[in-house]
Amino acid sequence: MDLAGLKQEGPCRWVIEPRGDMRVPAVLFGSAALLEDMDDKVREQLTNVAGLPGIVGAAYAMPDAHWGYGFPIGGVAAFDPDRGGVISAGGVGFDISCGVRALHTGLEASLIDAVKSPLADRLFDRIPAGVGSTGQIRLTGKSMDQMLSGGARWAVGQGWGREEDLERIEEHGRMPEALPREVSDQAKKRQRNEMGTLGSGNHYLEVQRVARVFDGETAAAFGLVEGQAVLSIHCGSRGLGHQIGTEFLRRMVVEAPDHGIRLPDRELACAPIRSDLGRAYIGAMRAGINCALANRQILTHLAREVFREFWPDIELPVIYDVSHNTCKPETHRVDDQPRELYVHRKGATRALGPGHPDLPAAFRETGQPVLIGGTMGTASWVLAGLAGGESLALSSACHGAGRQMSRHQAKKRWSGRAVVDELAARGIQIRSPSQRGVAEEAPGAYKDVDAVVEATEKAGLARKVARLEPVICIKG
Amino acid sequence: MGSLHMTRADAPAYWEHFSHQADIGVRGFGSTMAEAFEQAALAMTAVITPPEGVRCLRRVSIHCQAPDAELLLADWLNALIYEMADHNLLFGRYAVSITDEILTGEAWGEPVDRARHRPVVEIKGATFTELKVGRRADGREWFAQAVLDV
């Protein structure tokens, strides 16, 4: 990205003042090097978002931002329903409520090393991953609607987890006011065999080692101990979310003129929050969030069963569960007044600071655990939300490393077999149904996650707590 | 570039992938819009598995109607994505006819065989990013392109 026209206002904060159709500034977070590596499309997409009706404050791009669909991936924007604010299906994405869940193993990583290969094999056997995989659970009619209303709370009620898991999930495991009736029969059909499946692409289940703790007090509050192993799950709302996104994106494109909305890019399709279409999408999207929360809960249950084959008394409590493709109503201060805004986070993680009333008691003093997914060869991170993050970017932080190379380029550059062998030589066991899929997800196709996290901390969006390195990775 | 062959009009029909930072673009070419749509669908299959490795054992019919050619392309690809997901299928051959704003299409394929097809990635949806349908500069050849979210 050409930095001309960007005004640097802090070590990792850059501002584009409103011009043309922009209603608010565009704010990009990141070092000069990260921004220079971003595609110019990020800038174009972010300034387009800044021109949408009812936007409040600014359109924000996180340090891992890359070219997305209408909104950049790594984009954050809030809209005021009282001022004609809109909701955008593209601003949430096809994989509604895609996110990361982390669990404590309580095991020293050396214990994992002793059974690394058989543990990887068993996880790969039990966790349905990749194209054509299906789960063991079949949902129809009433049970589907109960899942869409109940989220992880529904899954725990079915025996897939424990009541105490729910406290460690955003929205306490259930997004309220979901409207299963707004989810099409096609979307429900697409999901009926996909509960408890990982999916493919950048989704994974990983066993990781806490390689380094940066903030001992907060790490202790999160239960992270250097040298111990953590289990992380990255996936979303599967076929149901994809179908909801597909259908509402089209409806929003077709109906935009009826709402007087002029779109600079069709992918920015949106509807007023206070319109029939806006309300229908919000209800369906919330059902999609519940689907993702239930899915990660079921995968948690499957992973616990596998771990118990090796360590019969292991509990694997949840550290936290975050979603990074959402739009949620949140109260933020605007012009010193509290206002309810609809905050889109497309490839961005909520990062509530200490004292926020929505946090579980265990995190009131530390701020929210912010789980950053890495690549299978580099690192993942646990950060903590900061109080100052609210005024900087509506309490938001990055969500991952962010791609820097397309799949098309990656598959030309690497062979999957070579990637698996190279990682095995470094002690990382990869299991995947597709070698080409591994090549397309090669660690080198992503930005440097450590640089992304460094910029996130320097910008004041979140602070470093611990760095996690992969030991076993199950790729879809 | 994949599956270059001569068409009914003796103009080349073929497909290619193009880069999108997060995902992947598919582009089909043909002597008619319908052929370009068929080739774009083959390019989509090739994101998952080589199309020539998919046996044509089952046929699925698709009907779409849209206010313009771009939306019609997105609808066609999304209808195929739905059929693949819902019935666990892969398609290796497509036939399309387009009249005004109505598409009638057929796709031939078979259930996913994970050992034989080695499917790379599932497709979440066809997006409206870089969504274009038109004639190339020479006026003879049609193209149809979309970015897929995977």
C-alpha cells in the first residue's frame, strides 16, 4: 500500500481524513512495514466502508488486514440505528462467528511429546475435517431450531460439555434473540450433517505449547503456564453460516436501491438496521453465531474424549472462546454519551478492557483474553484487552496472522509433502486429508504473526500475555 | 490454464484461476456467455480437485433467474456450491443455456471419494468481488469471473 495521504498519529496508527464520499475517517493500525505490505485494495475497501450510512467514529483496519469482500478482512465499523445505520452481510462474512477457542490441558508439553504421533492420529480420526467429512450428529426440524436458538448452551444441555464451559464463551455461550425462522430451509439442510465438523481452509485443531509468558500475572489469571500444553480450535458456523451469508448478500444487493443505498462495491451490500431485511439478517446471523458456538462446543467434547483415552482424568477446561466474524449490538460512548451501536468485526477480535461489565468475573481485572490464531508453523498468541482500546477501535484487536500470499501463489511455490516433512523435522505433527490444502496454507503464505501482535500492542489495542507454538495440527 | 478445447463455434473454451489475497478467483472463457459460465464452473471444481478425475455418474439440474449477467453467474456458482454441500458431490462436466435473464444448467458428477479425489478445500460461497461477465476486447470471446470464499 502506498502510504501517501495517510497521516501517522502514533507509533502504529494511521489516519485517512474524510474525502469524497467518506462520512468518517479511515484508521489503519500497523507498523509502516505492515502497511506497506498490505494490498492497496485494503485502503480502497476501508474508505468505501467509511462512506456507508450511519457509520460512527471511523472505519478501522487491524494490523493483520488484507483484501476481503467489501469490508477488508481485519475491518471494524460501528453503525448507529438511530442515524440510518446499516448492517452488512459482507461486513460479517460468509463464515459467521468463525472464531478461536482455547482449552487448558494442564499437561507439561513433554508429556504430549511422549505420545505426539498416536495423539495426532487419534485426533485426526475423531475430528471430522476437510471436504466430504460429516459429523455423527443429525439435526432436523425442531432440534435444528433449538440449536440455532441455544448455541453452546444447547450443546451442553445435550451432554457435549459442562455448565462451567459457558461462562468462558462470549455471550455466555448463547447469542440472544436469534431468529431460526429467518434461516432458510436450504441453510438448515446444508448444516444437518455438519455439526461437530472442523471444515477446511485455514481452520484447525492444534495442540500448542506455551512457549513464553510476557505478563505473568495475567497469564496466571488465564491459567497459562510456560511449558504447558494448550488445545486450540479454529472454526465457524459451517455450511449454515455460508448459506446465510450467500442468501442475504444477494438480497441486500438487489434491495439496496429500495433503501436509497448507493453501493460503490456490490460486496458492500447492506440494509438499514431498522428495516425488515436488516432485522431478518440480524436474526439469522445471530442463529449463525449460535451454530458456531455449538459447533466449537461439540468439537471440544470430541477432543476431550480423545485426550481421556491417554489421560483418563483430564478435564480440559475452557480458557475462552472468541468469535472474529460478527456484528453485535454494543454500548459505546460517542460524544461523551452512551449509544447502542452495531459493531461489525470482520476478521477482528473483540478485546474488552478491564472492568467491562460483559466480562466474566475471572477476567474483570485482566481484560478479555484475545485469542490470535497463527499458522501451523509459526505461533499463536494470547493477548488481553486494554481499557484504552475502546476509544481507539471500539475494543477490537487483530485475529490472526493475515494472508500475504494468495492460495494460487502458495500452491505454485510449495508442495504439501515438503511442508509436512519440514514441520515434522521441527517437531510439529501435521495431519490433513489434503497435501495441496497444506501447501495452500503453508506458513510462508501468511504475514509474520509476531509483527502483527507487536503492532497490536504498540497501537494500544491489546497487550501480550503468552506466545503459543504448535505441536500437533489437524488441518481441514 | 485448464481444459483447453475447441467448442461448437471453433473458438477456444478454457478456464483459469486468478489471485485474490485471501481466497481464489475463477475465470471461464468461451464463444458464448453460456460457455464462459460452464468453464467458470469447471474452474471452481478445479479449486477442489482436478475436474478430469470426477466421474459423471449423477446429473443435477439448476435453474436461476437474476436481474443481470453478473448476479446470474453468482447464482449459478452458488447453486452448484449448495448442491455440492448438500449432497456431498463433486461435478466434472457442465452444460448451460441462457435466455434473457434465465439460466438452465446441468451438472454431472459423483459423490466425494476422499481417497481418490483428495479434495483440497470446501467452498463457502461465490462472492460479488471482481464479479464480471462480458466480452474480451476482440469482441469474439466471452469471459465470466468471480472470487470464491474458501
